[in-house]
Amino acid sequence: MKIKSTVQKDVVCGMDVNSDDISLDYQERHYVFCSAQCLERFQLNPHLYIGYPGSEAPKHAGVVVLKKRRLKLAEPFPQEVADQFIEYIEAMMGINHIEINDNYIEITYDLLQATELQIEKKITEAGIVLGENLMEKIRRAFVHFSEETEIESLEARPGSRAGH
């Protein structure tokens, strides 16, 4: 006797999933996911993917929210390491584009498929996998990103007055 496999769609990425390994029951419905990343993304904001009665989910409406993150490296990666790094990060779902120029890594991603925290985790894994003091360069890039963000928020804006 053959057991019929049921294929369901992952509501986060749309991939066909025929396993119940990564699943969740939410509001009396059963959802399956292709990866822990999709499960985590769903758990953070389920209604981005399933909507509400009478209201279509942004994901199903075709909404794409592209975000760009730029990290400043203390020193450039050697080309071979840069290529390996790009390949490793591009394998992550939701990555739209990644580029390494001189001392910068620029990553464009779909916020409905990946979070900054998930990307940071993948970048950290890349440092461990690729070695070559990459972890130290990446750690410094995170420090530079935090400092640059803080500095940018302090900049004067047109029409604003100091101290306001």
C-alpha cells in the first residue's frame, strides 16, 4: 500500500513542501515550512503571510519590501574570499543582491523573507566556514555599521533646528 504524500506550500517563500518536519499549528490551521528561517519569519509576523479575514496578506498581494544593509570593513576581502562569501550569503532565501566593493559589503534583501538578525547569523556562519580572519573583519564591520547609523541619526536635517 502506497502512502500518499501531501504537498503544501510554505506561506513565507511559496516553496512546495512535502514534509511535516518543520511545521506549526496557528489559529487552528496547520502550516509547513521549507526551513527554520521561514518558520522563524512566520512566527515573528504571521499575518504578513496569512492576512486576516477579509484582508489579503501583504505577501500574497505581491508586496516586496527591499531593504539595503551596508557594512564597512576594516580592510577589503581578498577576491577569492569575497567570491566565496557572496556565494554563501546568496544561498540564503530572501537575499536579492550582495556586492562587495573595496571596504564595503552591501546586501539587499526582502524583509518579508529574511530579517537583519537572520542575515547577521548567516554572515557569522560565513566567517566561521571561510576562516582567514574573516570573523574579525566581520565583527569590525558590525561595529562600524552601528557607529555609522548612530552618527547618521545625529546629522542635521533640512528644516530642523539644533537641539529639537
